[in-house]
Amino acid sequence: MNPIIGICPLYDDDKQSIWMLTQYQTMLEKEGACPFILPYTEDQKVLEKLLKFCDGILLTGGHDIDPALYHEDKSSKCGEINHIRDHMDLYLLKRAIELDKSVLGICRGVQLMNVYYGGTLYQDLPSEHKSNTEHHMHSPYDRAVHEVSISDKSLLETILGKDKIQVNSYHHQAIKALGAELKIAAISEDNLIEAVFSDKHKFLLGVQWHPEFLYDVDENSKRIVKAFVQSCKS
């Protein structure tokens, strides 16, 4: 039976409209899932009804997360925030964890996981974590720009069976202090946390890079997406 996976919507501030990168949808479809874009809403009754149909949740990229959620003031270099997405995504993550539904977080998604568990973020990497490692690449995005080391006995090592992989990178924020209950799954060349997981849940994995762009050309990305979809079936 094909699992149903809810995808958190992206939001265009100028057009006041939700939108979606098709790669999020197509990579799930290619692994046999039935994905759908969740509505842009904070209404918990609506989200609860839709969660009943979901076997898993995909936390997508997008706006910077409100620093108030990790008890910091917003710096001048923090990007635009979106309160509806913050509250919506945090509620979906909370309920998915409580219901033990599978969750994959990508870019903003891994940052949101960390904030949910009480961690903090670098609001702007170029000014707060200076490095020669490329973290904000230019297109095309279906190519690797730096290496990550995979943690021993992590969920990512179980999925990939490797200790190092090459990844793409397009972000200006990242995990600073790790949230409680989370474990590090991968670290970049310049010692940034690039992936996290929890072994207290069926499947809870977040990656800072973008497997949706690499999926068609990278076996590691395919394995991550496949493992997520397979966990949604169980």
C-alpha cells in the first residue's frame, strides 16, 4: 500500500501564495509514496484531520525560523520569518512525534527539529561561523560542494553504510546548540552539524543539505528518501 505523506507548503510573501518545488513531490512519488501539499494554516483542527491520513511528514525549506522560538532577539542578518509556517510546522512535528509518524526534515526542516527540542541556530553563518566551506552555493543545485562525515551508529550510517559523503549546500542558517534528545548524524568539514536524528522514534531524521535536488543523480539521496518512504509504510 502506498504511504500518504504530507508536505509542508512553501510561502511566497510577495504573491501571498503557497507554492512548491516539484522535486519534493516527485522524489516521493518515485519511491512509491502518495504525497500531497498541506494547507497553509495554524488551525489545529484542520491539521489534526489531515494528520489522520498521513503516514509521514516532510518538513521542507523556506523562511528563517523566528529566533524568539529559541529565546534570542532577531539579528539584522536574520532573514524574513513566517509565523504561520513556524507554528504550523512545529505543531505538525509535535503531533507526528506523539503519534510516532515518520518525519524527514530538509534544510529549514532540520533547523525546526532542533528548535523544537530546545536547541539554537546560527542566525547568519557568514558572520557567525566564518569558514571556507561553501554553504550557500549557486545553481545548479544537483551537484556536491562539500563533504560531510557521518556519525558512527547513526540512522544515517544505517541507511547509507558510509562514513563520508558529498552533499550540496544552500543555507545561511544552521544548528548551533544541539537540542535535547537529538543525536548528531553528520558533521561538515568546518564542524557544523549537518544532520540529526532521534532513536526514540520510528523515523526522525533531518538533513541540512537538499536531497530533493540530488535525488536523480545521487545514490545517497535516493537511499535517504527510500528509507523515509519505507518507514512510512511500516
